[in-house]
Amino acid sequence: MPLRAATLTFLHALAASLVSAGIRLIPLGQTDGQRLTATLAPAISEVADEALSGSLDDLGAATPMVEWCSMRHETQYTRLFRS
């Protein structure tokens, strides 16, 4: 799979996942969620282009608390939105 297509696929999946969480969290219907995902397509394309034009030196993050919470996710009492 070409790198740009893989990047777009990843970003669309991430956006769809976040919209899906929003549908469950707030009173947002499935149709509105699909509309929202569709309106994000241009922004996703821009982010993909920006990510692909960067170098390895442009990348980096440190999120130890997010990682710790992710590791604890499966043992939490109520898992939805806890990690």
C-alpha cells in the first residue's frame, strides 16, 4: 500500500473512532456522525500531506500518562472513556 494511502486510512480511522465516541457520549445521531466524518476529509488530507512532508526530526512525543492509562484500560471497572 502506498504511504499516502496508508496515512489517509489511518487518519480517517482515527477520526471515525473519535466521532464514534462522540456519538455515544453526546446526543449525536449516526447520520450526524457520518456528516461530521465527511466534513473532516479535507482537514485529514491536509494533515496527511503535512505529516508526509516532515522529516524524522520533526516527529516526537512523550505521553507516559496516556500509556499508563492505556495499560490499565482492560482492568477498569467501567472501561468506556476511562482511558
